[in-house]
Amino acid sequence: MNSLKDKIKALAKDYAPEIVAIRRHLHQHPELSFEEYNTSAYVAEYLKNQNIPHQTGVAKTGIVATIEGKNPAKRTLALRADMDALPILETNKVDYCSKNIGVMHACGHDVHTSSLLGTAKILNEMKGEFEGTIRLIFQPGEERIPGGASMMIKEGVLENPTPIGIIGQHVMPFIDAGKVGFREGIYMASADEIYVTVKGKGGHAAMPHQLIDPVLIASHIIIALQQIVSRNANPSIPSVLSFGKVIANGATNIIPDEVKLEGTFRTFNETWRMEAHKRMKHLAETLAQSMGGTCEFNILKGYPVLINEENITRTTRKFAEEFLGKENIEDLPLWTAAEDFASYAQQIPGCFYRLGVRNEARGIISPVHTSTFDIDETALETGMGLMAWLAINV
């Protein structure tokens, strides 16, 4: 077994320069959710050159590849990477800075995709040395509801046969490169988008007694809704309610007819999630009515709570410790961000772990979803080697 581990490590080291170059190409050419046409074509071409069977056009731009070892019917395990980028203007001063102005791989999906390609190359070379089948899922649209995961599931990515489990990795800028993080059970929050329109009667700001002020009503609604978290939620269930967009298109002396709000609600319990939806809607609508206005309160249900199934996560962590050493494995806290990997984990046992990419000495410390996010690229060697090892053993 040690010889197999050593071989994977050697191959990961040998392939690292190529995978770094792939990551940089993807980073330079990011594409938004469900628009990953060039990214998909690039991935498909690489798989073709490696003689790895694959299907394109799944959920429009997704790809599913298959690597069969000995006795391929013995078991099937799925590995997943997402491919889309974010609408962020990159400000990094690097040679591989985004060439698509206003679009950036600020969440590390270029890392996930290139790392999985490296894993694919390793597994394809070693397919005579392990049993079973590995299904590689290159997924579009993780950053945008309804999420590419749910769409690929509807198109049968977890069928014929159903995998025994699915593993995914995601960059973590708070963990040093060379290390990874795990958490069993509930890990990441659900995520819902909230869209509110508060309507009143606009007019001259100097005569508010003649108006129904939707700005004032909206202000009361924003503040009052916080009691859903502070006074209605069980303290043992973390919840977050935030409004990041408020549009009241009046002027210093003009009260508008309506105000629009946009926000997000996140929590770690599906039952409470549904109850909170009802409470928020009722509170906002009745408060607006009590102040003479109306409120249209719409919730776009997003990704579910991400739960790492205990058995597969425990097994994955065990083999990660064997591959990297116990000193390079960290425990993860609850994370209020959301991930559509949760959709896979609702269908089959799933393990979603974190790949460290931080290098404080080099100034690589920026969080994801920021214009200065980057990685220590040595993490790619760790990522592709570990995932190949896990694919063979889990």
C-alpha cells in the first residue's frame, strides 16, 4: 500500500507544473455561471487528449468523465469540481490575472477544476492498480441558484449505477497550503435569497403627512426582521439574516412610491428554515400594512444545509491522515457560507473537505469572493494527489 501511496505522490509532483499551467489558463479566462462554454471545451479537450471517456453537455456546460479500474462493476465513487467564476473585477498584480474584465475566479473553482484534471491523469495512469470505477463530475453554475448540482442530478449524474458516495474539495484561505480540513455532520448553511418590494405613496418630502413613506416602512421592516434571528431562533441553531441591497429611488426632497430590498437568510436546520420563511413573510407584510403600505415578500429557496455523512467523512479523513500525516489535518468549524454540493449529499453519502491554500509569508491571505483572492499553487499538488489517493481507497 505504501508503494501505491508513494507512486501517487510522485505522479502528483511530476504533473504539478502542468496542472499549475492549467489553473493559470483557467484563471485568466473565467466564465460566469452557466456560461462556461470555453472552460467546458478546454476540459473536454484535455480529457480527450488523456483518452478518458467523457460526456459533454450535461446541464448545458457540465462534463462527466469515467475512469474504470480492474473489476469496474465492484463499486463507483464520484469526485466533483465546479467550474464557474464570479462577477468581480480582479485587482491582483500577477501574470495570470483575469483577461475577462469584471469576471474572476475569486472562489477557487479554477483550482478545483485543474486539481480534478490532475487527479484524472493520475488515476488514468494507475487504472490497472485499483478496483472499481471513478466518476468525475465537472459542474457548472455553483454560484447561482438553482445550482448546477441539482441540474446535473436531474440529468442522471448519480445514476447507472448510483455511486457509493461523492467527494468534493474547496479552497480554504484560512488553512495553510499542504493541509486540509474536515468536519463530520452539519458543516455549511442553507442559503435563501430574499426579494422585498415595499409600496407606499410618494410625493414631496416636505409634506410627509400627505404621503405613505415606503422608506420609513422599509427601515422598520429591516430592523424588525432581525428579531426572527435574535428572538425566534433556537440559540443552538446559528442563523444569519442580512440585507445587502436597498433601493429607494427618490431624492433629498422626493419620497419614492416604493423601496426594494434584497438579502440572504442562512441557517443550519431545515425545519427552522421553513418556519423562519413563514415568520419573516408574515412580519414584513403585517408591519407594512399597519403603517398604511403594502409589502411583497418573496423568498427564492436556495441550497440546502450541507451535511457530511459521518461514515464516508470519517473514512476520508482517515486516508487523508495516511496520505498527508495527522499534523496536516485540521478540524473545521461551522461555516455560514453555502454550497450546492449539498444537493449531492442529500442523495448519496458525501464528504466535502477544505484544501488549504494560504501562504502568509508570501501575502496570500485574502478571503474568497474578494478581488485579491489567490492561492499558493503548491496546494494543487496536494489536492490532486490526495483526491487520487481517496478515490482508490474510500
